[in-house]
Amino acid sequence: MGQTLIIYCHPYDKSFNHAILERILKDMNQRRARYRVINLYAEKFMPFYTEAELALFNTGKTLDPLVLRYQEMLKEADQLIFITPIWWNDLPGMLKGFIDKVMKKRFAYLPTKTGIAGQLTNIKKAYVFTTSTSPTWYLKFFCGNSINRTFVKTTLKQLGIKNTVWHNLGGIDSKSPTQLQTYLATISKLI
């Protein structure tokens, strides 16, 4: 039986991102699904390298006990769910730092002559749920489409995660309570 790993990246528990997390947890509990949650802000994950940590980069080792814990959780998962806002047209620094520090050489990828070979092939499906002030079409056509082009179709794919769905609630500041509830219902149907 598979396990879902939820990676939650928002510092404010009154945010709509938190409502997404709560809805997913409610759905998982109702289905009696196996899951674990990484709450990057609540767990005080340090998203940047220290000099000592960076010195270990080529070995794939770490001095950060949270990195080791997160790697174990990733090994046990066959599905990932990311919940994050889009800030300045991209992932928040906290989530970018998670990718930088946790997805280490020899754990998440191996270098090859033509690039890298992803090692997280145990993860069969991933979902990326985001919210943004900008409309989704604006992010896609005028801001470089960084979530889909870079994070989903490049970074996650390079890690060996090939089946990913991105779903953004754009223009969140102008959404009515009904529209917000509709979005939560959509998420329930997707997962």
C-alpha cells in the first residue's frame, strides 16, 4: 500500500494554502489513506546551505537532521503533494531551499554524461497545488511559466518524478467564498 508525502510551504495558518492542506488531510483521513506531512515553516527548516553543509555537497551527505528525515520520508512515498503560494512568479525561497538541500546527489539523482538521472522513481504521481495573486494565464504567458516549465517539467522530471499535475488558483484576492470552496472541491476530486 502506498503512502503520500505532503510538502506544505506556508508560514500562516489562516492562509488559503492552509485551507488546502486541511481539506487534503480531511480527505485522506476519510479514505484512511496513509500519509505524512512536512510542514517546512512549522518545523523550522533552514532552507540555505551553511559553509560546512556546502562542503559536503559532492559527497551527497548532510549535517542537517531534517534533511535526513525528509529523505527517509521521500523514500517511503509513492505520491507527493506540494502546497505552496507563488510569490513573485515563482516558488517561495523556503521550498526552493528544500529542493536545493534535500534533493542531494546520490540520493535524488546521479550525474551522467548527458545530465542527471533521477533516483526518485518510487514516486509515481505528484500534485503541485499553488495560489497566486496574478491570474494563472498571466503567470503562464507573461511571467515565464516557471512553475510548470521549470519546477514541474524540468526539476521534478529530472528527479525521476514524471507524472505531475499542477493546479493553480490564480487571482486569489478577487475570489468569492463560493469560488474558494469550488477550488477545494476540485482538489478533492483530483486526488
